[in-house]
Amino acid sequence: MTKRSIYVAYTGGTIGMQKTSHGFAPVAGFLTDCVKAMPEFYHDDMPQFVIQEYCPLIDSSDMAPTDWQMIANDIKLNYDKYDGFVILHGTDTMAFTASALSFMLQDLSKPVIVTGSQIPLAQLRSDGQTNLLNSLYIAANYPVAEVCLFFNNKLFRGNRTTKAHADGFGAFASPNFPLLLEAGIKIHMKAGKIAEPSDKPLDVATISPQPIGVVTLYPGITTDIIENILQQPVKALILLTYGVGNAPQNPALLKVLSQASQRGIVLVNLTQCLQGKVNMSGYATGNALQEAGVISGSDMTTEAALAKLHYLLSKPLSPTQVREAMQQDLVGELSED
């Protein structure tokens, strides 16, 4: 029986860092050498894999939409040669990249698993070995046909994740969607579905960097701050509101939002809460936002909403069409009522 073959793209991040006199830093070739020195990766039950290290390696804090495009294009270039894909990535913006790839990789019929670590692979007690080993094994044996994020023995839907812990091994959470798979003593499928053979070729959407604002509401925030953010060239604004989507019933603020909406700026309401969804009809304060032209982001994460806006604003769509698409579940990123 032919072994499955997995393509590993090392984009950068903690997992491949080496200790230097200036602290941990990515070093070309170091990750590949570390993996070669670990016999577990070459166990009979493991798939074949190749590691492609990006040059230069990218710290995830420096990740931008142009890098999402590079990763997506890389997957397309190698799509027919491999049975699955593992993207090694820094944790800080991992959820943003996983969300973006979910919109960009269309008609996906092979697993794409984004993973990394909190401690470099070469260090004692690294979580990198477990995360990479499991990602490779799952991609070969439990090929869930979507963009996923694997961390701490849990496989999540990529566009439902958020980084929830700065320095713990359980760095990621999926507050509004169940696990796809859990890797305990046995591997259990939860909400994930094994890929079915597809004749459709992979299509990669092209995105370009878009001017999008994100503002967190807080008691005493002034209208001037939001008005300044809404100046040209901003095309969209994500409002992180209170509770189920509430904001101050400030006439000046509502006027600024209404005028921005009329100018074609897409205004999206997300809750600051980790869990739950926006319901602007529940309270008068949320209803006032709706009347000002603000749309509900339902239970999307900030990462998913931002990636979705980049994706939609890169297409030849009118503001009305973008607003409509933002409220539709395109690739499992939100729960429709």
C-alpha cells in the first residue's frame, strides 16, 4: 500500500526557532534538521512528508494578506502532488491565517492543517513535536477537507478559532463551534467529516490588502475617535460592541455611523464576548445600530470577520453585496439563525 504524502510549509514561527545570544530566532534549515533527528517522524505508521522552508521565514506578527496569498498559491502549486498539507506558523496570528485560507482555498478536497508551538521544537518540553506529529498523522489518516487548526490535541475549524491563551499549551479556543476531532489515547471525530473524493480542481481566490478598521468600544469612547477611523480610505469597520451587540445610544455616534454607511463603508457588529452571538433586535441600543446601517456579524470571531472582509472587498462587489455576503455562512465561519 502506497503511503500518503504530506506537504509541510514552514512559514516561520516559534516551532523552528533556535536559541541565540539575542533570544530565540528563526534560522534557515534548523527546523528540518530537528525533524530529521527525531525518529518518531519516520515511524512505519507515519506518512511520507517533505518540508519546504520559506525564505525568508516570517514572524507571525509580521504576517500580512500578501503572505496569506503566498501560502494559498503555494498550496495550489503543490495540490496535485500531495494528499494533504500542514502549514507551520507562529501562534500570534495563526487564527487570522487559518481564517483567510478558508475563504481563499475554494473547492478544497484535501486537509490543510495549520499548526505550530509555544516552545521551539528543539527545546525540552516542546509542544511542537506533538502538534506536528499529530497534524501529519491526521492529515494522512483523518483527511478532513477544510482548513483546520491543530493545537494541544484538538483539531478546530480554522475560521472558528481565536488565540485564547498567551503562554499556555492550550493556546487556541473555538468558542462558538465544536471540535472537529480530538486526539486522545484514541482519535475521535467530533464535528469533522472525512474528505470525499472530488473531481473539482482547487480554485484559489486572489485577495489584496484592504483598509479595514477595528475598534473596541469602551465606556467613555468619544465619537471623534470613531469618526477619525472612518475617514478615507477605510472601506469597512468592525465594531466590537458590548454583550449581544450593544453600543451607547449617542445621537452623534449614530449619525457618524449612518453617514459612513451611506458612503458605502461596511459596518460590522461583533461582540467583545468570547462566546455567543450578536442580536441587535434584543435591546434598543443594538436596534439603533441596525437602523444606522450596522450589520450583524453573528458569532464570527474577529479574525474570521477581518479575513472575510479582505476576501469580499477584493472582489468586484458593491457595498450592498458585501453586506449581504458578510451575513451569509460561506465556509462555516458563522452560525445562521
